[in-house]
Amino acid sequence: MGVEASSVAIPSGRQRFSLTGSAGKHPIVSLDYVVRIPATFIVMLMVGSVLREQRSGMVAWSFLIFYGLLWPHVSFLVAGNSRDSKAAELRNLLVDSFSQGCLVSLMGFSLWPTVVCLTSVNAANLSLGGVRFGLKGLIASLAGIGTGVALVGANIRDESSALTTGLGIFSLIIFTTIFGLHSHLQTGRAVRARKELGLQKLRLEEQNMEIEAARMFAEQAREAAEDASDIAISASLAKTTFLANMSHELRTPLNAIIGYSEMLEEEAEDLGHVDMIPDLQKIRTAGKHLLELINSVLDLSKIEAGKMGMLVENLDIASLVQEVAVTVGPVVERNGNRFGIFVEPDVGFLKGDAMRLRQVLLNLLSNAAKFTNGGTVSLRVRRETMDDGNWITFRVNDTGIGMTPEQLAKVFEPFTQADSATTRKYGGTGLGLALSRRFCGMMGGDLSVTSELGKWTTFLVRLPSEVSNEFGEATSIHRRVNWGDLTPGGNS
């Protein structure tokens, strides 16, 4: 009945009270079901005492038995299987209102039972559905009264037995207790909810303050990063300008030193001062080494400043490799190494910068020769057609000292070598590989390395078959070539 519904509508959002309902039912369906069973039983006792006194017929008793024993289960099944279980339960409350009206007329409007029935169902409707739904429930109760009067007539009882009066007062106390407890719990929940909302508001304000502080910090960090970036760009430009000027200032006297050392060497040879020739050769060698270092530093600074262009032309790869082999051959063989060149017969042409490619290959082969003693140094060239285009690969392999994974990780960093012991033993500036990789990148390709300590090292230059302009944008010409791996052990 409506009283039970009102008593359980308040905690409808608390699932722990849902004793029998499934996950698809609205909480009030299961809660109303639990309360409706004992409540209708109380009403059944109260109304039954009146019907017994009136010696009512089977119609009244049948209606009372259905409402008291069967209706709670029927209403639960109807609402529980409905698509909108809450709306179905509200309809059940309207049935409760209609039924209470019928019972009032069947009892002859007995005072206490009438007060209990109409008060409880009206309070339940107002509690659960508000004023509008309460009006609907009142109309349903009046309709029930009219139906009952039509069935049994308007028999008004002036007095009730002591049993009926007692049951009515007991029922009224029970239902008013339910409504009072309900109001108390509702007020407590409202107070706690208000406090919780206040705490949440404070937490949100604190979070907003933290977010604002983080935003201000991020803004300051961004401004600091922009300032640092501007300073770094200015420093880089200043460095580039300085290196360009200094390289010019250093090249002039160095070229003079190299030139005069060569002239003095020839003059000493003509005059028979053979003992001076080794010293003059050392001067010339040191001057050339210093000039090479200056050129490398200048090239690196130009690349970093984005001011180094390329001269793109069609290159005969086989001819260029032959020139490189002639130049670097004596260097490779100086340490007792065997030197091998393997070029695919139809490797064809490459559209790129001849000077940069020549510098890369000379760098890699010179390095391989420097770190190999009594071993093998090889250069293998092939054309590869891949999913991403047509590429020319140059593999420089040596059977020298190799590198550890830690050394491989920093091998392309400028001014960096494998370790201090290697630097002391073999010399070098650490710029050659860094420049070589930058040159490959300018031509739209890359330079990579693999190695095994104490056994071998392989550098792989991978360039597109066509570099379209001076900024290294690569295009491809597609040709299908099948050529086996010439690397010994699959590593070169």
C-alpha cells in the first residue's frame, strides 16, 4: 500500500536495502515489496474486524483477501518486469490509492480505519511523487470510494467495536512512526549532504588554486624556455660566426706553414740536408692535420646553423668508388690489412652530392683501417628496391677491435670517441663520424653501425637513389634488383 512505499522511497538510492530486487529494478520496487507485505497484513486485520462486525458478503471479503495476500506479490512482479520499473511502481501506488478508497466504502466509512487508510496513502503519494502525484492519488482514492459505494451502497457506520478502534489506533501509530522516522532520516541525510557539498566545494577551490598555481608555473617555465631558446639561438649564431671567422684566420697561416714546409723540404733535399727532412715532414703532417680539424669544425657549425647546401649531380657510383679506393688504399694496407671492393654490376647512377659522399666513404674507410691491424677492410655497394623506394647502400666492414653497446650508443656524438684509452692509442677528434652522419641526413639517408667487441664493425650508409634539391629531399626511381648479401657472416 502507499504507506509502505512512502516509508521506503527515501533511501531508494541506497542499494544495501534492496533485499530481493535485481540489478534491473529501481530500488523502490524491492523496498516497497519488503514493507508492503506486513503493512497490507495490518490493514487486512483492521478492515477484517470491521467486515466481521458488518457481516459483509463475499465480494468485500474476496477483495480484502486479494489485496492483503496477493496484491504485494502481483505489484512486485508487474513493476520488476517493467521496462521503467519506477514508473510501474508509481502506478502500483495509484492502485493502492484506489484500493484504499474501495475499502473505506466497504467498511461503511468507519472512523479510525478510514482515517488510517486515507491518511497513510495520501502521505505516501506526497512523499514519493510530490504534490502533482498526490493529487492523482487523491483522485484515485475518490474513484475507489465511488466504486465501493456503487457495489455495496453508502452504508455509514457511526460506531466501531473496541477491537476495530484499537487496531485503527495501533495502525495509525505505526504509520505515523514510519513517517516521523522517515522525516528524521531525510533531514539527517540533507544535513550530511550539505556538509559534504561544502567540503567538496572547499576541495574544488583548493584544486582550482593548485591548478592556477601550476598554470602560472608552466607559463613561467614556458617563458623561461623561450628566453633560453633565444639565448641558445643567439649563442649558436655567435658560435657559427666566430668559427667561420677563426677558421679563416687560422687557415691562412696554416696554408702558409704547410706550403713553406714543403718548399723547405724540397730545398733541404736539393742541398743535401737529409737530416732536416723528417722534421719538415712532421711540420707538414701536423699542419695538414690541424687544417683538417678546422675544416671539420667549420662544417659541423654550418650544418647546425642550417647554412650548408649541397651540389646535386648525377654520379657514376662505380667511378666514385674507384676514386675513393685509389685514395684510401695505401692507408688501409699500411697496417697489413687486405682491402676489398665489391660493387654490384648494375648499381648505376646516384643523384647526390659527390663531394659529401666521397668525404663520408673516405672517413669510414680511414676509420676502419685505423682500428684494424692485419685484418680485412671491405666496401660493398648495392642497389636495393624497398617498400619506401629505391636506395643505394654502402657497407664498410672491418675485422678490427669492434665496440661495446655503450660505445655504439655515443659513436655519432661530436667530439666523442669510444673511450680515453682508444683516444690515446689511435688519436682522432671524434668529428668524422658525426659529420658523416649529418652529411647522409642532408642527402635524405642515414648512417648506422653494428659491431661485436673484438671481432668486427660494420657501418651502413643508406641513400636514396635521387636527392631532388640542395636541402636533401629524396625521391625514388623504382627498379627491381635481386642481389645476395655479400657480408661475411651476414654482418658486413
